[in-house]
Amino acid sequence: MGSIELSVDVAADARTTWAVLADVGHHHRWMEDAVSIRFEGEQRQGEGTVFFADTRVGPLRTTDRMIITAWTDEREMSVRHEGAVTGEGTFTLEPRADGGTRVLWRERLNFPWWFAGRLGEVVAKPILSWVWRRNLTNLARLVDAGPAE
């Protein structure tokens, strides 16, 4: 599919932004395509964490096993997608001069033949870009709203 790279500016600092991003078990609060997240084992954060993400985009559903492959507090989280859809994704936080944070999201995914393979990837790229842009907007709103009471 090639890469998809998107970003959003968050008013909050990197520490506050990271607190929401690092809470992997609650990514479904801001990722519209994430239906649920289940962990394999007790580990919930950091490199080596393994989880299953049930995702839905329109009528298409899949469950991907994901492994966190990089974790630097307040800076970066990377995952490897395993399952029907394979690939890698990375969130990077960049502090801004005004005290806010830029969140960069990069994904490179490969689709199976029964998702129409390369043709499916071509069709999916603009759709996933749209969904993930909305996800980043949701993340910014959630972070900037502050902790739930």
C-alpha cells in the first residue's frame, strides 16, 4: 500500500499527550475503526506488549495481532501488525515551540489476496487516510479535553 503519514497538532504538552497515547487498551476511545483491544498476557505497555485489535472499516472486519516493537516514553511507539493485514505503524510526538505537541502517525500495511491484494491497497489508501485523520482529530480533542472526571 505504500506509506500513509498524517499528523495533528495538540495543544497539550508531550507528557499529557503521551498519557493518552500510551493507554493502548483505550485506543478505541479515539480510533473509530478500533472495535476492541485485548491483551495477550499481563503486559499493557512498553516494548514487547502483545495485543489483538478488532477493527472495522465499513463492512470489512479483521482481528490483527500487534506487537509493540519500540517504546520511548513521551516520544515514540511502534507496532508490528500480524494477521490478515501485516505491516508496521509508528506514532511520534514532537514538542512544538508553543508548548503543544505534534503527533505524527505513519503506517505501512500489506493486504491479503482475499482483501483484493494490491488493488485493495490502492482502494483502501484514501479511505484509511480519511479514517485515520479523523482518529487523530479525536485524539487531539480527547487529550485537550483533559482527564475525565
